[in-house]
Amino acid sequence: PLSDQQSIDARDDYWYDYFLPSPPSAKGNWRTEQRFWAQEWSRHGKCSENVFNQQQYFNLARKLMFTFDLKSILFNSRNPIPLPWPRVSDVMSAISKATGVRPELRCRYYINGNML
């Protein structure tokens, strides 16, 4: 888990559960925000545990967020990806063209469908 308060505050300031009316840190609901981030790590970050610990994972994600505008990359009108169900190859191609590196995307399969 994230151990220093500065990293926790930075994480909570930049990412929050969009289903909440305001960022958890602004709302002051520590249990809600910690539960949310535990889920995010479990769903999306834990598969990289052999490369990054939790703090390194969120720090890298924050660095990439400030370096690349993923929304603009994926919704570029000059090179649109087909919606509402883009192919993984289209998403990877758009990210690769914008960043100069090949992203690694994996699907996890669940009983009720699949989750990227």
C-alpha cells in the first residue's frame, strides 16, 4: 500500500471515483477512497506486481497521465477508433502512434463477460 501521506494525497487529488459527487479527499471519506483505490489496484495494477509495487504503479500512472492525454489520443477526429466497441488492435495502434511505444493490454475473463 501507499505509505507516505504525500503520495496518498497526490493520488487522491488526481484520480477519484467518478460515481462520487466530489473527490473522496475533498469529501473527507477516508474509508470510501481507500476501498476505491484497493479495488483499482486489485483490478488493474496487481498483475504488474512483479514489476511495480503499488506506489510505483500509481506514480507511473500519474506521470503518464501528465505526459499523454489519453482521451485526445483515443478520440482523435483525424484517426477515429470505431465506437462503441473498438477493437483492441485499434486502441493499441492509436496509443502506439501517439506515444511511440507499444502498450500492453490484457483481458481478464469473467463469468459475466470480459474486462480489460
